[in-house]
Amino acid sequence: MARYSIEFDTHEVDELARDLAKAPERVVVTSRGAVRDAAKKLRDDWRSNARATARRHGKHYPRSITHEAVGLDGLTYEVGPEFGKLQGRMGRGFEYGSRNQPPHLDGNRAADGIERELARDLARAAERAI
């Protein structure tokens, strides 16, 4: 009976496995810029939409729309009217309407506008990480 021996050099496979194990952490690092830029663009587009719809009775409202990082990972931002700013508390009425006005949906329209761009940028960040 003949015996056969096959040897494989698994060095590259082992290296790939080690590299992929580090990928989740690198994805977070490479995604931070995309998320930060998207939050800023969301804020700016929301403000622009609000300037177009708020008219005289909401002239200060667009400036109340801010963005800020929350948490320590750099992947979470809050974007929207800040209660402490002039007319910031009126955000709910401007966005979703009231008995005095129809909904403006300025934030929703801004978010719809950046959705594809953010998805593309996050995909690119993930590719760079891997």
C-alpha cells in the first residue's frame, strides 16, 4: 500500500485570519470620518431646508439645529434642534406640524438626501479596514 503525504503552506491563510480578526476594530476607526461628515452634512441640509420653510415666524429656528458626538466611539451623533437655543424647542412643531401649521419634515428630507452617500462612504471605510 502506497502512502502519500501532502503538505500545505498555511502561512498566508493564517496571516489573513489574523488580519480579519482585527477588522471590526479597524472598521470603527475608518468609519468615524464618514459618520462625522454625514452628521455635519445632515445638520447643514436640515438648516437649509428649515430656512426655506420656517418663514418669519421661525427665523431663528434654523440656527438651533446642531450636531454633536455622543458616546466615546465617534460613531454616534445627535443632530437636530437644540432646546437651549432660540426657537430650538419649536422643532417638534416645525418638523411634525401642529394645529397652526402643516409638517415641514425638514430633517427627514435632509436625512433622505444623505442616506445613499453615507452608505457608500461606510462601505468604502469597511473595504479600507479589511
